[in-house]
Amino acid sequence: MTAPILRIVIGTAGSGKSTIAQRLAREHDAAYLDKDAMSARFVEAALAAAGYDPGDRESNTFYLQRILPLEYDSLLDVAGTNLRLGRPVVVDAPFSPYLGDPDFITGAAERFDWPPVDVEVVLVRVSPATLQRRLRERGLERDRFKLDNWDEYWAEHGGRTCAWTGVRQREICNDEHQA
């Protein structure tokens, strides 16, 4: 049996990573795991129950330290379950807080008991103008902080790279004029 392939589609919110991740899942008959679909309702309820704005994730220390790690642990645990079943998996999530940790994926594979797996990271990029327009058009509350603090947001997230070891990486430009 060959090792299942785990494709991790990363990029900023609004880059089009979900569109690309869904296309890859269809093309490869893979399980599709979207972090927001799996956890957004729980995250919003937890933030509201703790007395926080359910749409504020970027500047909320409680979210960043207590909830966000649980979101990613749950996502990677479910990915491991599918990989152990021999299923290819496509994960759709930004992974922003973890991109600078070279050992993040090897650590996740160990923590969540993944079988031998081939990991491909697909980094979706867009221009700042395209991203800003998409965030405005989709009108999500969780994008308000990004748009209200655009220069800082883009400076921190716009040019992110992935330092993970043991993975193959490719980049896709998802601007309209190149789609």
C-alpha cells in the first residue's frame, strides 16, 4: 500500500484557498477538511460565552492562546483518522501561527499517530488589492479586524512563507487575471 497524500492548502483569508482545496479534493477523491466548517460555530460560541466579540480572532489573546490550538489539533486529529484509513486528505486552513515552525508537521504526525504520509503544501497567493476586495465582498464579521487594520494585517500575513520540513511545497497565484 502506498502512503496516502496529505495536501495542506494554506493562504490568507480570502485568497481562494477553499476553492482550490475543494477542487483538489474532487480531483484526488480525497477527504476535505475545512477548519472553519469544522470549528467556526464552536469558536464563536466559546468567544461569546467567555464575554468576547465572536468575530474578533486576530487581536483576542484568549482565542489565540486557548481556542486556536484546539481548532488545529482537532483538524489534524481528524486528518490522521482519514490517513490511517488510507484516504488521501485535503486540509483547508491558513495555519498562520504555525508556518514558522519547521517541525510543526513532523510533530503533528507524531502527536496524532499519522501513518507514513506524503505531505504537499499548496500556498495560495493573491495581490493585496484582490485580497482586500474579496474580504469586503464576502462581508464576514471575522474579517472586520483585518480590513480595519489593513496595512498591519497585510504586512504580517501577505508575504508569509512556510518553513515546514519534510514536505513538498508549491505556490499558486490566485488573482483573477491569472485564474
